[in-house]
Amino acid sequence: MKILRYCYNFNQSTRYNREIAKCDITVLPHFRSLPIGLRLFRNYYNRQQLPLYKHLFNIPKDINTYEMVIVADDTPQNFVRALESSIDNKQCRLVYYYVNPIVNGHVEALSEHWEVWSFDKMDCVKYGLKYNPAPYCKMNVATQEHVYDAVFVGLNKGRETALTLLENEMKHQGLIPFFKIVDNKKQRLSYEEVLVLNAQSRSIVELLQNGQSGVTLRTMESLFYHQKLITNNKSIKQYRIYNEHNIFVLGEDDMANLTGFLSTPYQQAESNLENLYTFEMWAERFSRGIELEDI
């Protein structure tokens, strides 16, 4: 199947786009490439929807040769409309894919030509969407000696107080946590640096924001790198990936048992579970129009 995937923050060198390309999926940015000096003009022209603004969009001449076109929920709606009007091939499947949780019940009003999918199982149940979780690609990380009991690396996003309380409780129990809470993107570590820190720890800490649920990036790291997960994601207990020996759920599991939880080894997940979340299976589910049953 010939598939086109549009990405808003497009960079051919990103790991995500490289993995998608391996699945024989073409990846394109929404807008045509322009010199830096013309980009501000392009943004203004697009926002105002001035005459001929559609010519700024990166819709290839062979658009009608694709059998499926996928756009995400970060796609400008004027692009979505322009794309649909450019496709004459009635056999082409149009897929609108939510890669973020739906906020305040706002589901985009799309024509009947669109299939609407989401990475979030709870949103799919609530709004009648099709489910395909975000894929993951394991990276090569050198084996590290464990020097921490728990690691958290992430933006503040209003979570500092809760994270500080958790960090202090861990220290009170004689554990060694490493929490790096950053306030802006300039302080961010690279993803490779985060994975090295994770590898130096017996567990990964996750504190979701309101509205988040289901299978997350930290869940994938726990599964693919065989590391324990400490999370406030209560919905994780509904998934096949959940194992009480590997995942400690804050607010439900007894904090007095945290040290004991960390003292036991990670239990290997069922043999085919990792494969369900690969890029290859993600692409295959879209191609076949089938949802993942991981609950």
C-alpha cells in the first residue's frame, strides 16, 4: 500500500521519521520549503488565508497515486480542507490521527471521508474513534551500573510540587532518586541522555498531567528496556502490559511497599508484546484498518 504521512514538525533526520520511512511510508512537511526570509511571510499569508494561500501547502502532484494519507491533530485545518479537495482518487483512505489527548471534548469536525484514529484508548472509547497507539523504536543503550533507584527527567508542567513530595518520600525510605525537573526547553537533555540515565536506575518515574492516560512513552521505555515503572497512570492496570511486579501505581499501591517492589527483578513480559508497539505493526494496523487489542 502506498502511504503518505504528513508531519508538522518535519525533520528528515529525526528517529521517528526514519523509522516511518523504513515502513515504506513517504513523510512530508505540510508546507513547501522556503528560504528563511520568506517563512514569516508564509505564516502570515497562511493565517490570513489570503488568495492563493493553498499554493503554500506541500501537496505533491502525484497525490492521487497514494492509497492512504495520514495527518495528525497538529495539522492546520485549512491544510486538511485543501488536502481533501486536492484528492480525486475515491479509493484513497484519509486518516486523521490524534497524537495528543483530546482536550475539553473538542473533536475536529471532519467530512465523512475521514477515518478518525487516536493513540489514546480512553479517547477512542469516549468519542468512538479507532485505536492505534504511538509506535516505539528501541535504541542501543550501553549497559549501565545502577546508581539510582528511580529517575525522572521532564519539563515542570505544574508537576514540581508532586514530584518533590515523591522524591522526599523516596529519600525517607532510604532510596536514591534522581529527579531532573526543567522549566524550559533549553534545559532539556537529549533523548539519548535520558535513556542513559534511565539505564543507571532500577526504575523510571512517570507523573502524568491531567487528561493523560493509556500507553505512554515511559510505558514503552519500561517494556522495551525491561525496567520497572513508577507511575500515577491508574489506567495502565487495564492493559496487557501491566504486571504488578513491574509497574507500581501511585495512589493505589501502598507506598510502604515501594522499597520491596524495587528490590525484586523485572519480570519478562509475554514474548510478542513488544512487537505490538513497533513501527511495522503500527503501519500494518493502519493499512489493514484494524485496531490494537491490548486491553
